[in-house]
Amino acid sequence: MLNKNKRDMQDISTRVWNNYYKSQQPGDSSGNEYPCEGLVRFISNLRKNRNKFDYFNDAGIEAKIRSNFKGKALEIGFGNLTNLRMVKKKGFNCSGLEVSENSVKRSKQFIKNKKIKNIRTKLWKPSKIPYKNDTFDLVYGMQCIYYNLDFEFFLEEVNRVLKKNGNFIFSFFSDRHDYTTKYSEVVDRKKNLIRWSGKHPNKRIRYAILYQPKSKSHLRSLFKKFRKVKISTYEHDDIPVFQSWWYISGIK
Ligand SMILES: C[S@@+](CC[C@H](N)C(=O)[O-])C[C@H]1O[C@@H](n2cnc3c(N)ncnc32)[C@H](O)[C@@H]1O
């Protein structure tokens, strides 16, 4: 659990993000219009075999393996509802947690206005996950879960709420991302805490504090309790900052 110092730091990040959503154009659906590409690829490939020959061996079942999912999914740090709507469309019964009051308010408005079923959202104070053991078939969090500063406790919580054989996917900044190489400063080296510096190009997220794994192998070691863990790197330079992500997935 968080000590006082870490709790204060956690609150700083929560405040930064709540102010971020408050600064957005009013309405129930501002923010990203489309789901996170890494998540789209992951869900689309969920029923594909990892063996390279079997991967392409889906003649006659192409549509079937990409939809008709059953079970419960949890998105942590959903931001707005684009990811959850995509996951719901695949067939999952969805829940979402957010630390930002403003974002939760917008999501509830959107769900009500569009009469959406099978998506529930909740305000969340990290890091205890407010669900019973073995609840979810899928737990994911894109571009966000490193804001849980007591990261090892957070992962225990993910493990607890996932069902056996349940899937997870999370993303992290790699050690090549411009954000980490150019616009971060160390807060506590031993605890792997950094923050976005006063030069961060996205002014609205400056000084948010996050947990940054030292390396890809450090990231892997954090997930040692899980099975079939895979880390893939996704990089692109089509926007003014170089993006480099580690996507980590696996099962309980
Ligand atoms: C870059 S946005 C990503 C939003 C969404 N996951 C997506 O893929 O579009 C970062 C999100 O992290 C959320 N966040 C802040 N603190 C968090 C925490 N401790 N755990 C999970 N998410 C957190 C923010 O409120 C914000 O919605």
C-alpha cells in the first residue's frame, strides 16, 4: 500500500489528469476518437495462434475468431469510451475505472445519452481494484497504468481480479520514446519514479509522476507471476514527438 509520500505523489498525477479532462472541449465525447491501435491489434489477434504457420491458417473462420467474445473485461484508466466501446462490440461485458472525476462524469453522460448497455464506469482511487477475486476474463490499460506509483501492489491487484487463463495487455513508454529520453526527470531512482518535466511539449501533463521500468527485462521481471508474457515494441514518427511503446501481454 502507499505511504504518505507516495500517496501525495499519486494525488499529483490524479490532479494533473483531472485538470487535463476539465480543460477539454465541453461535451460527453471529447478526447480520442478511435481506439488505441495496440489494443485493436491485440483483440483482433486474441484467438489467433502464435505459431507463424498457424497464424495464417484461419481459412473459413476469419470473422468468427474476431468477434463473439464472452466474459467480462475491465479497462483501467479508460479516459474516454473509445476503447471500451470497441471491446464491448467484440462481445465483452465491460467495466471501466478512471481516476479523473471529470472523465467519469463525461462517460456516464455519454452512456446515458446513447443508451449504451454493457459498459459501466466508476471513479477510482488507486491502487486497490474494487472488484472481487477472479472476476475478469480480460484486464487492460493503455498509455496509463504506469501512473500507479506502487506498481508492484497494482500488479498484485490485477492478478487478483483476473480469472485463471484471463488475458491482460498494458502499454509502457520504452526507453527510446521522446517523452522518456527528452522530457522526463528522475523523482526517485530506487523506486523507478520519474515525472514529466517543465519542458514537456504537452503542457497539460507536465509534472505528472509515473513509474518507469528501467528496461525491457525489468518490465518482464515485474510480470513474473503471469504466464505466456510477451513484450512487443511499437514505434512511429508521424507526429512531432518520436513514439516508442512496449506492449506487454499475457495470461494469469
Ligand atoms: C494518455 S491517457 C490514455 C487514456 C486511455 N487509456 C486511452 O487509451 O485513450 C492517460 C490516462 O491515464 C489516466 N490515469 C491517471 N492516473 C492513473 C492511474 N493511477 N491508473 C490508471 N490510469 C490513470 C488518466 O486519467 C488518463 O485518462
